[in-house]
Amino acid sequence: MSKPVVAIVGRPNVGKSTLFNRIVGGLVAIVENTPGVTRDRLYFDAEWLGRKFTLIDTGGIEFKDETTPLSSKMKQQAEIAVDEADVIMFLVDAKSGITPDDQQIARYLRKSSKPVLLVANKVEKFTRFEAEAHEFLPLGFGDPIPVSAVHGMNTGDLLDTLVSALPEDAAADYDPDVIKIAVIGRPNVGKSSIVNMLLGEERVIVSDIPGTTRDAIDTPFTYEDRNYVLIDTAGIRRKKKISEVTENYSVVRSFRAVDRSDVVLMVINAIEGVTDQDKKIVGYAHEAGKGLILVINKWDLVIKDEKTINKYEKDIREELAFVLYAPTQFVSAKTGQRINKIMDLVEFVAEQTSRRISTSTLNNLLREWVHLNPPPSDKGVRLKILYATQSSVQPPTFIFFVNDPELVHFSYKRYLENQLRKNFGFEGSPIRMIMRKRDEEKQ
């Protein structure tokens, strides 16, 4: 399931970015004393008391100067974040008290019907603020939670309250046997066209205008007696190239779609090849541990000879070297070329990500691998791999018990991964490898 979304909203210069940074644990947003510095929404995954959520920092909402293009855009972005949020943190300035903008923001938030936590920032003396807190009651969200974001004071209590306000983890939307497929990629690479070809009908609007698909659209269907769900997502593009406010938030929606998928179809424009943005999107799916297929669309537009596909395949592997495990499929959504092969690949990759290896089989082979290529040593101390076990699937995760995890060089870890793939496949699936210390005398 996708993570809950929490939006921090408020008028300019009340400390939204400072609180955002305090929660996510790093200087992610630019912090200045000039109103309007945070012009675009920033989003970051955070965790508190075991609950994970996506936190969004927004530009300040101003009502008095909506004629200014920048101010209007910031207001629109904040409104979109509010619309998508599960919980809203409404930040006010404890020093300046309620302002007309605070009152208008409060009226807007009450209409949203979303859970709202009123947070009074820039509190210096908490005992004194207790007597002043009633000033904010007219906003309609109860007593404000006092914090000092810049000093980190009382942010723990704020997060305790936030976690209690997050929606309960919902049960899976679909039967566990249903394979959920997220179709991702940059705008205008043909994602919706591929979805329509796979479904055999036009269920998703197709347009040459990048960003036509605003939301992640779920479409259940059956293929060869097995149930699937296709998740078509809004295109993801670099922030500097986002020209429409509503497309900005599509990045979060697309990543949330990846989070709740089993297999990801990464669509790449054959004419443009792999771009830096493609690498970032593929990297997200890889880090999320999802099954991955690289779908090279618009192959009909490429001028080809007998060496073209091999050269193209080589170029893709060089650009996306960190996902060498991902199979490729060259297609044309326009002509239907090889589209029918995608679903067979999806079923194959889904099986690979769920493959489980018995501990006895794994350790019998592990002894051979170690014999063929003995572990390295460092300063006279040799790495010893005592045994291994598979702890989970989707993605396949293996725990190797060793005498000292610090001795595991990345090249030997890569060797072990290569052996796992050589013997068991796992094509289309990332592999997680955990090195854990275990004393030999416990064996």
C-alpha cells in the first residue's frame, strides 16, 4: 500500500521549510527569511514510531496578492497538496498571532474535510504560550501544538500526535493473487497507449500533449485466466520542465503507484534513448524492490539494420548498468508490434520476484561458491561466510551470516549476487543481500 501523505501548509514565512527539514532530518528545503523562497512543493519520505509517511513542504498561501503570477502559482500548488494529503499540518506564527491570511487559510482547510493539526511555530517559552494559546481557537482546529522548529523543541510530541492522526493501514485493495502492474516513465513516451493496447480498448485518454494523464488510474483485467491490475500513471519530468502546476504533484502520485505495485513497466522513448530522468525513475523502482521490465516504445520510428537492436540493447545496459537484471522488450504501441509479449514477461517476472530457495539448497551451493572464489581478507583477517538463508520474497532477500560484515567488499557481494542469479534466475527482480555478524562458536 502507498504511504500516507502529510502536507505542511500556511502563509509565507511561518517556518514550514524549517519544520519540514526538522522532521525529515536534513536540510532538504531551502530556508531563508524571505517569504516565497519555497516556490515548489518538496516531498520526502519520513518515519516516526514505525509509521512511514510522505511529507510535503509547500509554498506559502497568500490571498491578498493573487494577481501576482508567482503568488497565484504557490497558492495553487498548496491547494493541490491539500487535496492529495491524508493529514494537514497548518502552521501559524506564535509570535505574530492570527493574521487575515491565517483566517482565510483556515476557512479553506475546513472546507477540505481533511484532518488538520494546528501547529504554532516559533514558540520560545512554552509555559507562557499555554496562557496565549486561546488566541488561535477562532481558527477552528482546537488548541495549537506549540513547537520551535528551528530548535527542535516539542517536535516529538507533534509527531506523536501526527502518527495518531494518520489513517489506519488499510487492507489490500486487491486479492493477494492479483499482480499489480505500474506503468511509469516520462511524459509522452506512450504509457497510456501501451495500457490501451494491453487492455484491447481505449480506457485511458491518449493525447500528444505531455501530462494528459493526471492521476494513477487502476484498471483490473484478466489475461489467460489470471487477474491483473494495470496502474497507468502521470508522466514524471524534471522539475525545471514542469510548466503546469497540476503536473508537479504527478511525481508523488507516480511514485506512490510504484510503491503499491508488484511489477513495473518502465517505458522509454526509443527515439530519445535513456535520459537522466529515466535513470532516476528506474532507480526509484529499483530501490523500492519491484520487479522491473524495460519497455522500449516507438520502435517503429527507429531506422534499423541488422545491428540496430543489439547496439540499442548495449547502450541501454551501459546507461542502466544498475538494473542489468531487468529484461527489455522493444514495442510499438502505435502498430501493436510485440505488445502481446509484455504480459508473458510480466507473469514471468512476477514469478521470479516471488521465488523462494530452500536453506539446504542455498547452503550446498554457497559452499561451492566459496570454494571456487574464496572470500577476501583485510589486514590478515579473512572473511568467513558461515551460512545463508532467504528471509523474504518480493524482492528476494538473503541473509548471510559472517564473522565480520565489514570484511564484505562490494565486489565479493556482487560475486555472490551473480551466483544467485546464475543458479536461480531472479530475472527482472532486484536482490537484497544482508550481511549479519554471527560468532563461529554459535555454529
